[in-house]
Amino acid sequence: MANTSTTPSTICEKYNLTIEQLSAGTHIVLNGTQHCVIVESSSVPGQEYKIIWNSLYKVLQCTVHNGVPCKASANGKQCYHKRVALAVIELEKAQSIREQAEIEATPEYQFEQLFRDLEDALNALDRIAEEANEREKARRDAERYSLPLNGNRPFSLLR
């Protein structure tokens, strides 16, 4: 589980970024399935790069979103845009974990969980009672028809 005390400053430190660079990235979902991060260029105003996961080569790929390609990526070098993308995703995950922890700490959520546990226990009790009823019915039927509980098989110690 990720550390719930992750802050933007600790993520920036981890990825060697500034807060401004981190804030230049935006996570979006394309076609409902493909995730990417759009990163604004720090050197060219209005220029944006799209960071995607290339599943063929199993790498992050910095592609042009508008304008010209990233010079570092075009030359086969690592660019800071990929670090921004990783930091944005990690920050979103940390925020999601923090939000989930806050929700789980509320009395309403805890009551709902207790109620769900009670329903599960009652369902288990119903199943046990149903099995006991079936066994009792089989016992009564055997008694009524004078059948042994093991059916018509004779008793044998040599099974």
C-alpha cells in the first residue's frame, strides 16, 4: 500500500522536479481506456507533450500533443516530461488513498460496514439452519419408512 503521507513536495523531491513542473502535468483518459498525461513545456509557451505507455516496447513515450516534438525524446534521451507524468500519477494515487482513508474513518461508513457484516452473519446462519432442517427431514423420512440412515446398505467394518 502506498504511503498516505505522500505530499506534492515529497513527490517532487523523489522525481527531482519543482512544484511548477509538477503542476504543468494533467492526467487524462482517452477513449475511456488509455491513460496519458499532458505536460506543458517549460521553455515554449503553449507547447504541450503527451506522455503515454508504449505497450509494445514497455516504456513511457513522450509524444507531441501540439507543436514540435520534445528535443530530448527526439534524440533518444530521457526528458523531464516523463518524470512529471510519473509524479502526477503517484500524486493522484496518494490522494485517492487519503480520500478512501477519510471515508473509512467516518461513523457512517463504519456503521455501514457493521451492518454488512451483520447481514453476512445472518446469511451464514440461514445456511446452517437450512442444512440442519434438511438433515432433520432426512432423519424423519428414514424413521417413517423404517430405513437406516445410511440407506439400504448393510453395516460393514471392512469398507
